[in-house]
Amino acid sequence: MTDSTQTDKPEGKRQRVRRLLIDPLEQSGMRFPKKVSEADAKRKIASLCDELAYLSDAALQQVRWWATRNGQGSARCFWPDRVSFLSCAHAFEPQRIEDNPNVESWFASRAGVEAAAVPGRLVAELRFWQKYLRPPIKDQERKLVADRAAQWAAQAEREAEKRSRNVSYDHEFLAAFELDERRAQDLLKAGRAGQQTNEKGAA
């Protein structure tokens, strides 16, 4: 007889990472050096689970495959460091830039407001963030972003005009541009909303 009081709880994010990555690695012999306390080891694993929770099941399995071949120490059985895990994860499946806590604050700053006033600039800035995980800070980088913004905005305008006339146009380019433009606008709005909330809290 089935106990009606028992319910199947949905698997949490940490539990999924543990099932697909942590548990199999521990079962294969992956461990921390003796100098790492049990409490510290648990904290490190929990933090790693949280940071890798964005990965798909397939990507987690790829990271597990990588980790089994990149253990540290002479016996190659100690956990790789956090940075190596994150770098490997990003290579297999880049994290959405929207999940980077620094992005909203940048879009809420003067730099984000100025970018919104230039056609194509938000898209160019977003794609730079996506690739380098930071804003353009060098003069050469800013020039590159400005040049690409102008190029992409002009092309998007041409393709949109063709679409409006129901003639052949570069659907892939225009769809990607419009998607990234919406993502950038959403980040801009979220950044401004967060900034206003902080200002009210500080008042």
C-alpha cells in the first residue's frame, strides 16, 4: 500500500549538480587534501553546485568527464580548483550574461544610458560582455564596440526595410540582432529599477 502522505519533491538545483557531477566524481575517488576540513569541503562543494547549476544535464556530464582527467596532486585525485571548474563549464556552455550580477549595475550606470542613445550600441556592448565577461575599458575596445554598433545598426535597418517590403532578407542576422536588442533593453530596465530601489532604501 502506498503511503499517501509521501510526495515526490522536485529535484533542487544543488541536488541535480550533485547527482550528475559531484556524486559520480566522489564515487570515482575524487577528494580534497587532508588539510581541508570537512566543513570547508562541504562549503566548497555547495558553492560549486550553486555556480554550476545553470549548466544543462549534458554540459554537467561533459564537465564530469573533464574533471575525471584533470584531478590535482600526484595521484590526480584531488578536486580541481574553482576557477578551473568555472572555466571548463563556460567553455562547454557559456553562462547567460543576464546571470552576471555586474551587468545590471553597468547598464544602470552612465555608460549604459549613453549606450542606449546610440543605434546598435547596446547590442554591441551586450555581445562584448557575453564574450569577455566585462565591459570595454580600453580605448581600442571602445572603438571596436562603436564600429560594430554602427555596422550592425545599419545592417539591421537595411534588413528590416527589406522585411517590410516582403523581399528576401537576412533573417538569421536580423533575428539575432533584435533578440540581443531586447535582452539589452531588459537589462537596462532592470538596472534602472534596481538603482531606484536602492536609492529609496537609502533615503
